[in-house]
Amino acid sequence: MTANRSPGRMIGVDVGGTFTDVFVLDEGPGTAHVAKVPTSRPDQAGGFLDGIARQVEDLSTVSVVVHGTTAGTNALLERKGAKVGVITTAGLRDVLEMRRRDRPRTWGLRGDFVPVVPRNLRLEVPERTLADGTIRTPVDLDAVRAAARTLLAEGCSAVVVLFANAYANPQNEAAAVAAVREIWPNPHVSSSAEILPEIREYERFSTTALNAYLQPEVAGYLDRLETALTSGGFSGEFMVVQSNGGVMSVETACRLPVRTALSGPAAGVIAAAYIAQSAGYPDVITGDMGGTSFDVSLISGGQSLLSPQTSIDFGLVVRSPMIEITTIGAGGGSIAWVDKGGLLNIGPQSAGSDPGPVAYGMGNDRPTVTDANVVLGRIDPENPIGGKLDRLDTEAAARAIDAHVGAPLGLGTIAAAEAILRVANSRMAGAIRLVSIERGFDPKRFAFMPFGGGGALHSGAMLADVGIGRAIVPRYPGVTSAMGCVIADMRQDFVQTLNSLVDGLDLGALTGFMQSHVDQGLALLDAARTRFEARDIVFELDMAYVGQTHTVAVPLPVEVAGGRVAPPDRAAIAAAFDATYRATYGRLLATGTRRVMNLRSAVIGRRPKFDLATLAPTASGPAEAARKGTRRVHFAEGWQETAIYDRLALPVGARIDGPAILEQPDTTVLIEPGLTGTVDRFGNTIITRQEG
Amino acid sequence: MTGAGIDPITLAVLAGRMEQIADEMDATLFRSAFNPIIAEAHDASHGLYHAETGDTLVQGKSGLPIFVGVMSFAVKAVIDKAAETGGPVDGDIWIFNDAHMGGTHLSDMRLVRPYFRDGALFCYLASVGHWHDVGGAVPGNYNPAATDAFQEAFVLPPVRIARAGEMQTDIVDILMRNTRLPQSAMGDLNGQLGALDLGVRRMDELLDAYGGETIRAALAALSDRAEALMRAELSSLPDGRWQAEDFLDNDGITDVALPIRVALEISGDRLVLDFEGTAPRCAGPVNIALPTAVATAYVAIKHIFPALPANAGVMRPIELRIPEGSLLSAEFPAPVGGYTETILRMIDVIFSAAAQAAPERVVANAYGTINALSIAGKRGNGAPWVMFSFYGGGHGGSSEGDGLNHGNAPISTATIPPMEILEAAYPVMFRQWALRGGSAGAGTHRGGLGAVYEIELLEENAEAFLFGERGRFAPRGVAGGGEAALNVFSYEQEDGWHHPPMASKMRGIALRRGQAVRLETPGGGGYGPASARAPEAVARDVAMGYLGEEDATRLYGPGWTAVRS
């Protein structure tokens, strides 16, 4: 274990498309502060440092800075990465461009794909390994060197070596990489088995190539941040959130930038899981409503679900465990329109945050979900969130709704605005139901946790449309991702394809892979300068019956004492598979032959959690003291004079019956008629149906 | 049903809610199906259908494109069958695979369940999924030599697998005795029954919340609006009559080309698709049943107008004329196992005709064949193996840009298995898995590239079977764009490389260790005249090896050489 540091300040920074959020936890007194500043462009480092400076004068008092970043994702989407060269097996240079024979959209047959490495920079060399690891053709190292020199002459700044079946035997690939490293002028040389020793050539090659593509951009960005922090007196640990919801060191992030693909959203889900668990609701569905999208994630028993891969954009596949997040195009900026058949639709086109809703007055004239909320009085036009605008233009929003929705449907302004919200709510509710069903859960037994700037305006609709019992609005829903940065554990994931029948499994080799994963993972924890309360090691085997291509993840209970892995037992592996398979499919196959496809290991350093009660309201006295006045707000029942409260001034235990609106700088919480909001001991607002 | 009187807000909300019921049924089956054709390739579909006509009311978004439109025929077949025995009963579930009644092919098992509300029939729920094996002469049921349906699979007409809520285990026993993979079939059957159960629960909730009259009105209004949307799209196109023809190489039995012809006529807000002149029913399995032809027309139209919803209203302004006795309306027991090839060609001719009316709305032909290739043999220990897969090709160019390299077929959304998974499972090695230079149709926006797959046998002996098309007639361009390359299949013997006498179909090719087969698949057709392609784009194609220098100059003229880098 590393030496314990004296408690200091921990800072989480999440850089989103519109805002940079900062969450500062003062471990000593147990207090927290938040800041929200506009995201700076093109270099996000400016906003990052500005946000921290709002809350912390002396960086030497800071022990940990954890960053949720979209720098890697943006570089991929904008195709702003390095010039990468590929050296690959003869006959296979087009794997990256051929994908898995898919298409961008089901209907229409339009759209093509431009790979991040063009074909003329993908060079083939004689070599071949077979699926069982046999080397059929040894690698021609002269050809490898010649290819590397050609790529250098073409101006490539990074090179990846991508050989067939390298997951089964990396010998040819390793020899080629060693030869390239001798002549390549920088450290940006990697091979597919180093990055992802897992079967499936396209997914492995794509992950490796995208990783190389991102290295200079992400490393440069993190280096600028670290230099600025250090020159400000910071001497603590600087870490980055991964897509799997765990943090990693900056060194690891520079080596494996592809693991930051969903960094910020993952941190939000981690915080949501912790808040919900603390509040007594381990089963929760989160809904993050931003400008262009509504992101849904499911947490069961306090654990967020991981998916094995994602596509950042069509054909840009990153395979590494990541928090499962489903996105639909229904955000505050999503545009409402009526199709030629006379049906009202929301999205997928969005005004985003720039130009944004019509009410922003920045040039968009088509009505959005936010415009409907403004027209119905649910958002205060005099105090827009985020502080970028002085006021919102309600009249312009109403005109746009009239022109694009009201007139074609024969509805007045208010009815048209209600229609927009009902359709948007219905789509969000649908996403929640579908995410649950796809994973085999009944959504009714989950709580709903809205976060992001707009989600808490819509929680009542989720209760009504999905049949969910309660919504939990966190105390600071606008900075959830930044808070998640402070909470997240350090985690490293490893994979190794085994592709063996259980009966023929080489247990010595399996133990060797497990030990190697544990050694690498623990070394990374040891190198970290942050403190851990515990270290956990989790092993899973991807298994199936022979003939099935879809595997189930089988937890493998294995003892690790003093860093040494106890060899697993063949019968225990078979029994673990049977238990998982039965739980998933309800039955076993009497004549099926069990196969192990992959070993997956996770090495986790549990970081100390802060007590969420430190965020609890300090106010006491009657809830009425927090009442700011009233505003006319439109609900299904018509206009109602609605009480407005300063949310952060409400005391623990306060009960507010709807209709009511709770306002805070980054969020508006809507409590609809028939619902009640209660402030729990952490300052969360729990929204339930009124009794009786 | 009438759609008058429902308010537009409720309607917009219900549109999403009802589509979601079908989506949730899809998700239930994808999650629980045993066989990867359903679980991974999503070769399945679910929806809600009209109580009297069987018309599609709502269908899920995630199922296979070709099922959108074909399912209503399955429901109609059940409605007719149930009428013989006094009409549908609450708790009955019908099951069948007869492709001449329900469309597509015999591998697709259809389950249809009447949904009752307050003692009265409200609508039907249906589930279709591709089972791994349904008997017949060939495992997996892709028999290129079949001359009738009985050689393709066992044929099940609509029967009740549940009566008034009681499962009929004798029917289940018959099903399980007629498949080579009963465990897989049982898993899929349970998954489909589960999807229907979920559909019933969701319909109950929806009707509890909104009442039957509102839902009925919404369903009617949605069909009316889909019709209005289709009419609005058709009205935006010029009036006129345009013709197109193309050919299937042969039926796999006799080496004679089979024409598929269409006349597309637009007048105001109506469309006629007349397939007069198409070849008559043939001996081999490239026939299709009438329901398949109707569903294919819908697929083609939805590719041209992607925003159209999936309900029967879309088809009201469209008249289909499918000649009796043609291979597009083959009657039982004509073999239909190769229906994919025929419907791809139907889509191609519809595109070619529609492009004359509205070139900017239509993409050029895609590669046009699924190339079903199987290689089978025995391992050293005597264990049999069969590697079966479909292979990809290029998509057509469009008004927006070049076609996609190596895409999937327009009738499917299935992806190809990774090469490493195939090599790990079967004794083969891919010498090549590559883009095929020169395979794209030339054009202002060229087609996407097809692929080259060369597969070497690593065991002592094996046999190869191919069911493909486009070996004699290349994918066409539109709006003046050029043709793509032909599909070329080659196989290695001791005396060198050979091609099948029937171009893209062959069975029983004997391979020995070290010998290979090679598929060179077509690209997509080009869009617009090649002469209008930017010289820089041609120069880039040459630099990337998508096109040889000589071909570049032949197709596009010498202008590109002035801007080569």
C-alpha cells in the first residue's frame, strides 16, 4: 500500500460540450463546493483551470484532481487524430475499412465510411499465425522494417502492428513490434495483442488503431493540464475517468487514451449509483438530459452494467468494458416538427446549445423541448441556467411553437407546447422501458434519477408513464459527473482469449494469465499516489456451449492471497457456468459442451468515499422560509399559481406538495400536481405520488 | 375503425407507445432466443395486426427489414384458417412456417395470437423468427438443388400450439421431432411465446390507460396518416411511366437467364408497380411466394422514403401487379429457399425505374447477392463440420456521395462473423479478406467496393456449395452511372483455378488440403455520369488502389492525371 496522505481537497472536473463542472470536496471539514463555467474552445484546458480557480486559490492544498473528459471522443468525431500507419498480415490490409459488413442506417442505403487510417498507409507483410496459435509463416522482419520506413517517409507519427490471430500467439506480432521500435523515432508503436489480446480481428484492430490515433491529442491535452496544475503548486495525484467508470493515472491514460471514450458520462453514472445506494435505493435508472440527447443507464443492486464495446461513430469501434449508456435524441434542444402525414415528432435534429432553443435568441427559429418548458412557465425566463444569458425570450418561443406545431395541428400555443412535452416525455419513458426490458428487468421496481440540467423537469412524467414509484433528484444534479470523478474507484480491466473447451482447458496457462493481470493491475495501484481503502480482484470467463456465438459472463470465484492467484478448479468452472447459464436462460443443455472464450480480469482499488451527508442542507426551520414567491405554470389541469422555492435553502425533512418548482443555479425541479417532494437527510429530493 | 376525433397530442403519444410494444417484443426474443441467427443477426420481427384484415398496424423497428410487410400475410392466413373452425378464441396461439401462406422461406417460424379485450377480438399479435433448422434435405435448409418445398424443410400449416390458454404438447412434440437441433428450436419457441406474452401484458396496460375506443381511433388515424405521408411523397414526384428490367443468372437447375421486369407508373398521388414480363415459375429455388413479393415492394419503397412508418397505410396508394404463374407468385409446393436473390433483384429493378423519375431520391444498385457459401467436411476424428455464411459487397452511389464499401444486403441488417471466429471454429484459413479494387460502378459518385474472400482448406477433404447471383448480370448504375463488376467465384483444383458452369451456383465442389475457394463480390453501381466525377476524387481512388490507372483513364478520361499527388 502507498502511504496515507493527510486528507486534503479532492477535485472532480467534468468537461462537457457546454459547461465545465467542478466539484471540490474538502475532506477535513467535510464540505463541498461546486462551480460551473463555460467550456472553453478549442482548448478545453482554459475552462478546466478557470473552473478550479473559482473554488481553490492554493493548489498545493489539493491532494487529488480527477478529470472526466471528452477530449478523446471529440478528436475521433472531428477526425483530429494522428497520422497513423498500419503494418498487417498479407491479405488483410482492408479489415479496418471493411468493418463487420454493416451500414450506418437500416433504411436509405446512403452514407459511406472513411477509416482513420487510409488504405495507402496500411501495408502488408508476409506472416501468418493460425487460430490454434501455430505459426504457419514466420514474420519477414526485413519486410516489416521496409514497411516502417515507408510509413515514416509518408509522414506517419505513430504505427500499429495488426496481425491475424495474435490473440492466440503474439510471437510474430511481438517480433515485428520489436523490429519497428528499433527504427521508429518516437514511442508511438503498438501492437494489437498489447492493447487487446481478444479474438475478433476488426474489433481488436480498430481499438488498437483508434488508440494510436488518439495518443498525441489526448497526451498533449493532459500534459498541458498537468503542467498548469503543477505550476500552480499542485503536487497531488492527477487522474482520468475511464469508460468503465473507474479512474486511471494520467500515464495510463496517455498510453490507453481509447479508454476515455465515455469518460464523463461514466462518471455521472458512478455518482448516481452512489447517491442512490446511500439514499437506500440500490436499483435505479438514471436519465441525463442534455442539450441534444437523453442518456439512460441502469443500476441494479448498486452496480452499473458494463457493455463490452461501443461505436463512437459509424465504424469507429472501441472494444473495452464501458458503462452501458443508451442515448436517444430527446434533449432540451431537440426540435419539434410536424411531418407530411400530420404527426408531431421530436428530434432527432437538435438546436443543441448553440444556437440553442428559440428562447435563447441566438438564431434558431424552430421550437425545441426547452421552448415548450419556457412557454408553459416551467423554466424561469428571468434566470436562465448557467449564467450565459440574461433572460429568455418567451414570446419568440411561443411564436415558433405556433408556426411549426400549433398551426399545422390546429392547436393554440399552450396546447401545442403541452403536446411537445407529452411526446418528448413519452419518448424518454419509452427509452427507460426498453433499456430495462432488454436487460431482463421490470422498470417498475426501479427508482428514477434525473440529472443533467433538464432531467428534473421531466421526472413526474417518468413516474406517470413508466409506473415508477419514485424519483430521486440529487442535491446537485447539474454537477453529477464532476462528483462522480471524486467518488470513482481506480480500476484496470484485462482480457485474454482462451478459446478452449472446459475439458481441455490448460489450467496452468489460465492461472498464468490471471496472475499476469493481477500483477499488472496491482503494480498500477501501487504506483498511484492516492489512497485505497481496499483492493478487489474480479475474474470472469466469457463462456458458451459449443455452437453458440453469444457468450455469458461467468463470475469465477478465485482466491488471491498476498497477490498470488490460487489455480482455479475445472469442476468449479463448469459449475459456475451452469449457475450463470441457468440464471440467464432458465435451463441447461443436457448434451451441450461447455467452452471458455475469454478471461476478463478487473483489478480495483477502492477509494475512500465521502459521506454524502456532508452535502446535506444546514438550513433548519420551516420550508416556507425557502419560498421565493409564485409563478403561473401550465399543467394538464390548466394554469396554476405555483409556489417557487429556493431548493438549496430547504431543510432536511421538508415536504413540498405539488404543484411546486424548486430552483437552484443549475437545475429546475418540477413537482407536478398530485406529487410530493421530500428532502432526505442527504439533501436529495424524493418525489412520490401524494397519498390518498 | 375510424381515426376521426382523436386529438393530435394523444395520437403522437400513442404512436410511440404502440411502436414500443412491438420493440419490447423484439427485445424479449433477442434476449432469450438460443440461436444466433435471432439473438445476434436479429432475423425476427413482431407487431400488431388488424382484427379483421390482418393489415399491419404497428411493427417493431429492430427486426429484419424484409419482415416489415410480410407479417400481415401470416396473420391473414391464420384469420382464414380460424374462420374454418368458428373463429379465433382467446388464449389460442397459432404456429406455422408455410412460406406460400406467410412469405419468405420455411426457416421462418410464425406465431400468431389473437388479442381479446372485454371478450371481443381487438387485434392480433405476431412473432416471426428464423429457426436454425427445420428438417429437409440440408442442415440449415439452404438447399440449392431443391425442386419442391418438401426438399427444403418440413412444412407446417397454421395449427394451434395453444388452445384457450392450454399448450398443446403434441404439437410441440411434432415440431421437436422434425428439427436437427431441438434444443435450439425449443429455446426459440419459448422466446417467441414469451414475446407474445409480453405483448399481451403491454396491450392490457395500454387499453387500461386509454380505453379501447381511443386506441382503435389512434390505430386508424396512424394508418390514415401513413397513407397521407405516402401520398404526399408520391405527389412530389413527376407523373409518368418508367420501365426497368434485370436478370437472374439461372435457377440452379437449368442455365437460362430469368428476366425480372417492372413498369413503375406515378399519377398524382398513386403508384403502380407492374411486374408483367417477369419470368414464369422455375424449377429451382429462386421462386418467391406472393406475400414475399408484396413485402419486397415495401422494402424498396421504404429505402427510397426512409421516414415512412411501418403500417399498412403506406401501401394503400400503391398497386402491385404480380403476374399469376410468374416466379414472383409461385404456388405451393414450388421451392423458395433462394428467395433472397430474387427479392434483391426486385429491389434493383424498382430502384432502376424509380431513378428515372427522381434520380436524387434513389441510390444505385447494391451488390445484389447474398453469396451463401458453405464448406463442409469431417475432421480427423470424424466429427462433421459445416461453415455457412453470407458475404458482403458494395452499396450504390447516391446523390449525396459514393457508395459504402463492403456493406450488408438491403433486405438485412446482419453483420458478418469475424474471420478469426470462423478460423477458430472451422479448419480454414482466409488468404484474403480484402476490398476488391476495380469492382465499383463508375459515376459522379461511384459505387462502394465489393470484397475478395479467399478461403483455404486446412483439413484433408471438404465439399463446397455456393448459392449466389450476379455472375452474368452486373449491378447497375442510376442517373447515368456505370455498372459494377460481376460476381466471380473460383475454386482451386490440382490443375489450377476453375469457375462454376452455372456462374454463381454450384454444389459438391471437392476440395483437398491446401486448395481454396475465392469469392470476388460485386461493388455497387455508380450514380450520375462518370464524366462529372471530380478529377481529385479519381486521383484519390487511384492512390488508394480502389481503381487501377488504366481503368481510371478508360472510365473517367485522363483528367485525373493532372491532379495526382
